[in-house]
Amino acid sequence: MAVRGDKRKIARGDPGKVGGPTLVRTNHHLSPTGASQSSLSKHRARFVKLANGERRPLLIESSGIPHFYATLFITTQARNAAKAPNTQLAILLAIRYLMSWAESNRINLEERFVNQQFLTETELESLRTFTQSHMGSIASEDSEVIVISRLDEGARVRLHKALSCVSSSTHYIRITYIAKYIDWFAVHLLEHSGRVLHDSILEQIRTMTGKLLLKRPRQRSPSLLSARQGLPDEGKAHLLDVIQPQSAFNPFIQLVQKRNEVIILILYYTGIRAGELLAIKVSDFNFQSNELVIPRRHGDVNDPRNDQPVAKTMDRRLVLSQKAMDVIFSYAMTERRTFPAARRHEFLVVVHQSGRFQGQPLSMKGLAKIFAKLQRTDPKGFNCLTAHVLRHTANDNLSDLMDEQKVPEAKEQKTRSYMMGWKEGSRSAAIYTRRHTEKKAREASLKLQEGWRKGKTIGKQ
């Protein structure tokens, strides 16, 4: 790849000594045919729907054929281990990073591993830096590359210093998946090359992957101050007012106002996940008893979406208010039925926009656009509004109700676990009740201070 611009060489150690690394730092522009750009576009990860309804993520080459080794790995090591499709997709995206790094550095992993030439310390450091970046920022014209050469290792690799980096948790998981893949890949290649896999060779492979795992970022507990929370009380009232079709502040065109009201009401009152919402069918409602079933339909052959939205945890039966059910019934029996494609399936929430997807079940991307529109309409009130924020909001509402009714803690935990689809005893509740916990802590703190000002000790006469 041609590199243009001024170069600044930096020597570490004794430049005259054999094996001393040389770094070349270059601000460069990647051409459309450059190695980095081609490596980023060579493979695409996407879901495919099999005849039995199973969704399989695959890493597709530019020829349109799934990558052989990545498919074999994801099938034998992830799918057969009952890993969720989204987990399999995350593994493939990590493998894609590995392939992009190898191609941009002109490293043939298959050839190297067959010849028992495993990745060096310098190459592993380059890989660590590469995987820290967003894929888009690596190919950015403003990205920075540091070229490292070591004579004793015969290696010349590039440290991609991108402007945008992923979170430490994402980086940690990405390196973990890559380490598992190259361990499997090296062993698989050597076993099928007809060579004897001696213990010394296995030790070299494990040393290579062990060094890579040591380069994972330190896992730190997330800050509680920045943790996601539900809407404040004023935000709740504002949202319920804005999404009404007759509201002057409704940001949506009339064609989708009733559908979007249905979406918000279900998420707000039930706290179900986005995937569970999009998987709901009209037949899941009992409009006589005002009940809604949240089912598990993994591998539904009748769902046309390749990336199938599904219930993440347990199925359950919830109840909705008469007012909310009236809105849902009205939408299902009127506006939804006007689209011919919607009559050929039962999914409640459908695409309204004209085109070939009109009447088809709404996708996760389509749902995200609805919340993005709300965020743009009111950046202050709905700055971080997502479907998951409404899940937190529903938990806050439940906490307020349990306090008001003085429900015992044990019973409250069982109620919450059932409504949210968790197993009894799940520790997830602490994540979704942070705003309520903060509120109770503030009230307790003020009460203690009030007692101190009056010269009293709380709990004593």
C-alpha cells in the first residue's frame, strides 16, 4: 500500500544493534484499492434463514460464499454449544477483525500456522491495537498508522491508531473471541496437514494465545453515576403526552402515529425488551381478559426477518389496562389491516412506509429509528430515550407501586422477576431499580440530617 506524507522515524534502544525495532509514524490517506480498505470490505457478517427457521450468522466473502474456516468454527464451537445467534454473530465480527488485520499486514495465517510460525509478540501487540478501534475509523482518512519492524522476528506490522476506540468491555470480548479462534485454527490446520501435533507445538500455540489474552484491557466495574436509568417523573408524563396521535407535539407523520403510540405504550407499561415487542403477534393478545403473552419463538419459520427478534429470557403472561388494550385493538383492526402484506402474517408491529417492505414486520433498525426521531425532536427531554430506557422506567414504576402498597421485599422480588422474564432470585433487579434506589437513599439522607438538626438520633426517643 502506498503511503504518502512526511515520515518521522523513532528508534528505540540501540539503532545499530540487530533486532532494534524501528517505528515509522505516518499520517496517510487510504486509497480505495489500498490493503486496509480492501480488507475491511472483503468480508460481511449477516444472518441467513434456514428452511427449518433457524437463523445462522455467516461471514460472507466478496464472492458471496461463506468463509470456510469461520463457518466451521462457529458451527462446531458456538452453535453446537448452544450459543445464541447474536453471540455467534459477535464471534464472527471478532474473526472479521482478525482477518482484516492479517490482510492489511500481508500475513497469511493459514500458511504461517501450517509451517508452525506463530504470531510474534510484535504482531500480537499490533493485533491488540487494531481490535481496539471501530472498524470504520480504521479506514478513515484521518487514521494514523505506526509501522513497526523487527529484524530478529522478520516482522513488519502496522499499529493502527484510530481516532475512535471501542469500550474496554467490547475490546475485552473481541480479543477473547479472537484468541479462541486462533487457538482452534492453528490446531485444526496442523491436525489436517498430516503432521504430528507434538506437545511442544501445542505449548507454542497456547503461549501465543495466552500472550494475546494478557493484552485484554483490565475489566473495571462501570460507574454507577453513568448507569442507564429510567425516565424521571416529568419525562414520563411528557412522553405519554407527545405520543398521542392528536398531540401538537407529536413528531411523527399521521401515517405512523397510532402504530408508534402502540409501541411506546406496550414498552412503557410492561417493560418488555425490544426484541420481545417485535416478536408479538396479534394472536398473543386476549382482548377479553386484557392479557398479553410474551412467547419464545426462536427459529420461527413464519418470521420473514433474517435477524429474528426473540424473547431473551422466559415466556410469561402479562396484563394491560383497558385503555392500552383499546389503543392496540384499534390499531390491529384498522390501520394495520390496510396493508396487504400484513394480512399474510400475524406480527403486530409492521412497516408503514411505502415500498417493498410495507406491511412486513418491523425490524430492530426500524424501531431504533423511531426512538432516534424522538431524541432529535426533544434533545433535552428524550436525550437518551431508547426501548431499554423504558424497561428501566417500568421497573421504577413497579418499585413505586410496591412501596405504596407496602409489599414485602420477597414478594416484590418474585413479582418483578416474573414481569421482567427473569428466573426467581435473579440479581438483575439491582440494575433496573437504580433510580428508585437513589430516590430512597436521598429521602433517608434528608431524614437523617433533619433529625441531626433537631438534636435527635433516628430510632431513639
